[in-house]
Amino acid sequence: MSSNPLENNIQLLRTSLNAIYGRTSNIIERRATQAHLSQRQASYEPSKEDLDALESLKTQFHIVCDEIYLSLQNTKKVLLQEYHEKFEELIRENKHHEEVIAEKMQIQNEKIALLRKALELDKFPDQNDKMDES
């Protein structure tokens, strides 16, 4: 199973988040211990290591967000291209169907015209027969 750079960066982000949560929980425990030992002195300054880890997390988060954005843009581009191709294909198919329908309508119109002529011609002998009888 191969993973792409986005998945790798997401995994790094998860690892960093877990590390930050671990450090944060340590900070909270230290604060609680300090508060318990000395009610007046309940503050804790984060270490350089904590600040660096937070900055690293922020950087990784921005990298992952950028990659997600680029991935979405590429997906959008591909989907739009596929949509346009399918749309053009549908237009061609519809044009072909319209042409076939137009041809069929033309044939039907010609048949109707022939039937009308046949009916008109059929009327004339009847009138001629009536004239002959008179």
C-alpha cells in the first residue's frame, strides 16, 4: 500500500498533535501540582521545546491545508473537464438523435403527402363514376 505526500503529512500532523496533547497534559499536571503545592504560584511558562513543537504543528498544519486545497483544485479541474467532455458528448448525441428524428419526420411527411395524393386521386374516379351514371 503506497501513500501519497498528503497522507504522509496528515500522519505527521496527527503525530504532532498527539505530541502536543501529551505535552499539554503534562503542563496541566505540572500546573495542578504547583497549584497544590503553592496556591499563589499556579502559573507555568511553556518551555522552548513546547513552543517549538507548537510552531512545528502550525507549520505542518499549513502545509497539509495547502496540499488539501491544491488537491481540491486539481479535483475540481478534472471534474470540470470531465463534465465538459460529457456535456459535449451529450450535445453530439442529441444532435445525432435530432437529425435521425428530422429524417424520420421528413419520411413521415412524404408518406402523408403520398397518402393525401392517393386519397385525392381516389376521389376523382368516384366523381367520374357518378358523372357516367348520370
